Amino acid sequence: MSEDQTTDFGYQRVAWGEKARRVRDVFDSVADRYDLMNDLMSGGMHRLWKRFTLALTGLRPGERALDVAGGTGDLAAGLARQVGARGRVILSDINAAMLERGRDRLTDNGVFGNVDYVQADAQRLPFRSESFHCVTIGFGLRNVTDKPAALASMFRVLKPGGQLLVLEFSRPTVPGLKPLYDAYSFGVLPRIGKWVAHDEASYRYLAESIRMHPPQEQLLEMMRAAGLEGCRYHNLSGGIVALHRGYKF
């Protein structure tokens, strides 16, 4: 990557190597209130989106799963229940504050013994090839600088027959929903961030990052380019969120 290459940070253009630092600063700032803000911003819907994701993992007791950019551990907790005591789940996140929050939260909720925590960059996962039966990433891909590299890295660590599940904000598909969603995202969401998390700027970035993320069909093609097969997606809540799936055959 050339030194003058730029990428998006919300609606701004920043140096390629600067985005990761800025994203880290955002999540350092919001880690303590992250779960509360998720509930407030989505009206609790994020729990249903994650439940739908977990229902499609196909995991069985004794298998291994990886949750990339797993934050405070919602998906990892569900994966741990699915693989059971004989299985193994790794919760990874590039941000130390979010990873610590996730470890504390899962431990407090009695989820331990079959979960490990690894600080890792989604673009360069430090795991052996063909290690996991399922890989998930929930609301993390849009914050990654090099999304094709992250998809390729997640593909690499999947076992043959394994599945990648990408849960992410996307493009509304219901007529008339987009203007309402935009008004909420740029009018209400930053104010909630200011009042609850005392950080309006970080939540403005999060709203902008959703708009800059590849829409449904584009992300589908990116997954295919990474080597995944049988790719498809499910629009949730009128396309506000989409769950993309693909396999390694």
C-alpha cells in the first residue's frame, strides 16, 4: 500500500494507516457504555439480529468458533453455549478496552471455561489455517480498513465446510424507510451519544461509517472474491441490517 493511499473514516478521507488508530480511539471512548448504547440506539433490536445470526451457525457440541471484532461478547456467549464444554470459542477484537469489557461481561454472566480472548487484527488473524468450524463478525467489518484482506483472513482460518457469518448495518430496502433512518442516524443518534456516553463525535462517526459500508450486493461479491461459496444474505429490519453468509468448500 502506497504511503499516500487514503481510506474513509466516516465521511472523511484519512491516510490508510491512520484509520485503525482513529477507530481504536472511538472504541476506547465508548467501551464502558457500549452495551447500554446498543440497547438505546436499536431499541433492543440488536439482540434479535444476533439471535438470528446464532440460529444459523450450524455449530455442534465440541466444535470450534471464532468471533472477530467481538467487542463485549454477545455473539461469543451464544457460540460458547452452542459448542458446549468440549468445544472452544475465541473472542477476538483489535481494541483492548472492548476485549477487556467482553471478558468481564462474559465472566460475570457465567460464560467461562470454553472461551479464550485474543487481541487481534481482523486483517491478519493470528490463527492457523483451517482452525474453525464457524467464524462470525458482528458490526465490525465496516470499521476495518482493508475489508477484502479481513474477508480473506477469515476465509483462511475456516475449516473446509465451515461458514462465515457477517452481521452488519446495510441499506434500507423498504420504500420510504431511508429518509426516516437518515433522520434518526444523524439527528437522534449523536444526541443519544452525547447524553449517555458523553461522546457525540464517536456516534456521528458510527452513523457515517454505516453509510460508507458496501451495500448488500457489493459485500456479497467481496465475499465471493475472498473465496467463499454458496454466498447469500438476509435483510433484517427492512435492510437496515443484513446478515451475509458464505462457506469454505
